[in-house]
Amino acid sequence: MLPASRRRGLGACVTHALAANALANGARTVFLSATDADVARVYTRLGFRQIGTAMIADRPKGDHLPG
């Protein structure tokens, strides 16, 4: 998001609209993954609840697969 567009509620508005549309069209679950605690707080304000933590392992730079 562009810096000038931050902290205006645009992300929350879009997230709410997309989740509401999904639920209205038959989705039983809407799953989001927050990139950081600030984003998680936005999702919480919209009614989502945290049920777990996702972990990602990246290879260090220069680490190559054998072969």
C-alpha cells in the first residue's frame, strides 16, 4: 500500500467487503494470514480471531541443494 493511503481504513474496508461477499456466497470459513501484529489487530477489529501461528522456513542465501 502506498504511504499516502495508509492509516485511512482502506485495507480494513476492502477486507471486510471481501469476507462479507465470500460468506454471502456460501463460504463457511474465511482464512487470513497476518504479516505482522499491526495487521492482526486490524483483522481482530473486523471480527476475526487468532487460532494459530504459521511458520515459514527460508533457505539462507547461498545455500544450494545438493546435486
